[in-house]
Amino acid sequence: MSLREMLYRARYQVLIYGLSAVPVSAIDRFLNRAGVAEHGRFAMRKQAVFDALPWDASFDQATIDCLLEGAGSALGFPWRWRGDPTVWHRAPDTGEIWSQRMFWRIDYRPGNAVGDARLVWEPSRLQHLVKLALIALQNPDQKVRTRAGDVVEAQVRSWCAANPFPIGIHYASSMECALRLIAVCVSADLIRATPAFPRLVAYLARLVFSHAQLIERRLSLHSSAGNHTVAEGVGLVFAGLLFPELPGSARWLSRGKALLEQEAQRQVLPDGGGLEQAFWYHLFVVELIGLACWLLAHEGSGAPEVLDTAFQRGRGFLRSMADGPGDLASIGDSDNGRALSDRFSVVFDKPPTMRKEGLLTFETSGYSLVRRPKGWRLLFDHGPLGMAPNFGHGHADALSVTLDIAGQPIFCDAGTYMYGGDQDRRKYFRGTTAHNTVTVDSQDQAEQSSAFAWQNPYQAQLLYSGEEENVCLLLAQHNGYRRLGIHHLRAIYVSEDGLLSVWDRLTGLGRHRITAHWHVAVPIDEAGGNFHLETADGPKTISLVGGTVVPHAGTENGSLGWRSPSYAKLARITTLAVGFEGHLPATLGLVLAPSADAASHDLIADIRARIETLFKMAGK
């Protein structure tokens, strides 16, 4: 941590202590005198602001009933609001109650004794209220609209009563405060036509005033700058634009816009990829930037050009990679968080365009995407570890490959699982073994220094890419094992007729244990030393060359053989570990071929000859 950052952190601690000395009753008296709740711009406007956002507001009756009853989930854990204030503080994963004391005295980092903070934060983002507000806006039944508005108002009032500023876990993260501020502003605006709106505005004004002050004094800057900073910037823009009567509003707006311009240029790379090397967080960032652009265009003087162009770059990258949020490859950390709601997206707001088959490379962010007939999508990761200096949401996945066919994962990234809870599993899921690449002596390609930090990051480089005679060829390298004196090259061969081959060449001195891991997301059967599976492109056979193959199915206490398809969830898969122990060089290979070809020795020999030509290009 630099001296400048230490001084900044010391300063904001002083500011926070001063802010916390102001009781909530004093904030209410001030707001009442200022007339913000009753006569402010937000309260007095006749038309909704956010009804024109790109919404998916189609709800089945079962969903409507659950929302009206206060039922939901915290990332898959059951959650229900019944007016009990402890519901906002109960850890969904452990049932424990988070402490009700000043937020800076609460240990919420991974490894704490209460639970995963991400899980208790999820319902307190109040983003589920956006769905209720959409029901209040659009449902044809007047009684349902009124009731939905009442539930929105009651839950906001309940949250404010249970979380007096600045006490409790929900003030520990400025980003969480920003996301809550955004969600409540949008929800309140959408229920403007219901009887609940006048009752809600006073609570909204208090929440915006207290949250914006905390965000401004506790921005995620310096080594903490990342997706949190973008969310905080958008929160300040919302507070400044929608509540201009509040003291500090002009400053919040100016500061928020400046932060967003700075971080949009930095975090959205020239090719549209994300600096954090985590696809879901990149979606989160691009959605936030798009939301800010929309609000500035509708309520301000317009979005700065640098902000709009960054949004368009990021949107283009994500739409090239996927048809929707659920279609994104699991690269880097993912906590399933959204900018506003899973019913809102300024990224995937239109049907996907026709996909061009072939090779698409994103040189700056470090990904090559190969699309083939029958829905083949192969992603080759030859990018950096993540966002310096901590690389917090990046995974040690250099030269990893993922493959899905017609939306069905075949070779998958193992995912994230959880930030809190079992820290051994946190280490596993972000480590090299959990990815379709190679480990040396069971070590990661970089060194994990904490649950959100890496040391000794690697550099990866794409050496060759091209398409020849209906075959795509890729060659890349990384230096993550330089501390062991080992160099890793990976070559990839993808044909148009449904054949994939991946070859690894490791060179260096001494005796080592080399292991390639392949995480197979579909059921497989072993026969004759090969592995057979069914795909949307017909039956396939996996042949593994160059080492001893050991399949791993998930066990209760193990790591291999598990996938986390979404945050806090586990699913059993099969991990094929191909191991070699001895003196280098070593070459390991995988061939995925139509079962009719049976990955014959002649076929493997032909492919390997072509791969050797690539290795010679690199001098290996």
C-alpha cells in the first residue's frame, strides 16, 4: 500500500467517525425542514423516469405470489420477509445473526465466524423490490398493483428501521450502499402511481442522503479500485441527479461522473474486454455504465462521450461472447450480482445477431473465440491474471480452454463457489487445478496471498492464430512457472467437422510432476482407455495422450470433480487428470473426435505432426 493510499484511508476513517456522530433523528429533522420528501423534485414529478428502461416485466402468477408474500432467495438460499427485523441480519448460509454495531467494527472478510457476507448482502441490495415495482407498474389488476406498491414501501421502511445509519453489516461496503440506493430509487419511481408512494418518499430521501454521504467519504480508490468504484460512481450520479435539493448533490454528481469517466476508460479495454478478467464482473460493470449513460441522457446534460463509447465497446465484447447473461463463460470470479435486476439489461436487450463461424481474437483482453457448425463455441484464454495490483477477481487460468456445443458445457471452467465459508475451496476454485490447463508440481500459475489477492502474476502471449484448410490453429505461452524454470506452450487444433485437439509442451530442467486437468460437465463412460460422451453434435470420444489418466468424480471432502454452476452452489462432474512425472520436456495431448473416428492412432499422429510444426515456430 502506497503512502498516498494510507493517508487516504486514514482520512476517510476520520470522516466516517464524524458522520456516524449524527443521529438518524437529526437527519430526519433536516430533511423535513428542507422539504425534500414532500416537495423535492423526485417527489413532485408526475411521470415515472425509469419505466422506459429495457425491462423484462413478464411474470408468471407463481412468481407474483411469492414476491407479494415477501418470499425470495439469497443466491439460492431461502429468504422470506415477514416484518421480522432480524431477517436483514441473518446469515443465509449459517443461520447466525450479524452483529449490530458500527460497521467498521464488524469482521466480514472471508474466514469470519458468522458467514459469507455476500449472501447476507444480496437481499439487502433490495433489488428484488424492482420486480415488485414492475408488477405495481404493469399488472392489469389494480388490487395487485396496489398491494405490490405496499410491499415495496413496507420492506424499505422495515430495512431502514432495522439498519439505523451507520450500524451493521450493510454499511460495511460502499458498493452495497450504492446498489441499494440505485434499486430503491428505481423501485420508488416505478410505484409512483400507487398509494404507497407518498409514504415511501421520506424513507427514500433519508436512505439517499445517508448512503450518498457514506459513499462519497469511502470510495474504493487506489488498490481497491475496480467494479466497486464503478457502482459507487453510479450511486453518486443517481443521488446527485434525482435529489438536487440535498446539500452535496452537485458535488456527488460531479464526483460520480468523473469516477465513471476514469474507470470506464481503464476497466473497459480497447477491444471491449474487462480489465478484471472476470466475465460476470465485466457484465456488471458494463451494465452499470449503461445505466449511468441512460440516466445522464434522460435527466442530465447527456452522457460524456468517453462513457458512451466505453459502454458500446464492452457491450460489443459481451454480445460476441454470449447470447445472454446465462450464456457467459465462467471466466474469473462470479457472484451472480447485477447492476439493478435480472429483469434489466442494457447489454442483452436485443435478440442475438447471426453468429459468424470462424476465429475471433481479442488481443488486448487475451481471448480467442472459435465458433464452428452445430453450435460449437471454444474459448481460449491467453490473457493476463487480472487487475493490478491485487488481481482480486482473476483466476490462475492461463491457457485454459472451455468448450460448449449448442449451449451445453462440455469442457467447463469449475466456477467460483463462495468467497466466505470453506477457504480451502476458495483457494481451489480460483487456482489452476480448477481450470482446463496444466499444473506443475501441483502449484498454481501465480501465488495466492489472500482470498482476493495474488502475488507474482504471470504473463501470457498468443504466438500464432490462423485458419488453414477449414482448420483453426492457435498457439500461446505463459511464464507462470518461471520460478520453477519451466516454460509452457499450448497448441490448439479445431476442425469444421467436429474435432478438437489440444497439446501441451513443457520444457525446463529437473524432474517434475506435470498434470493437465479436463473438467467434463457431461456424463462420460470409459472404455478401451478412452472416454465417451453424448453431445448435441453427436457422440464423441476423448483420447488422452502422454501420461497416466485418472478420472475424479466429486467426493464430499474433495475438490476435483466439482463444478460451481452459480454462486454458493456445487454440482458433481468428472475431472480427467492426465499426469506425467519425470524429466522434461513433456508433451500431453487431448483429442475430442466424433466417436466414429474413434480417435485412431493414425488420426492422432497426423494431428500431432501438424502441432509439432507450431511448436517449432516457438523454438520448442
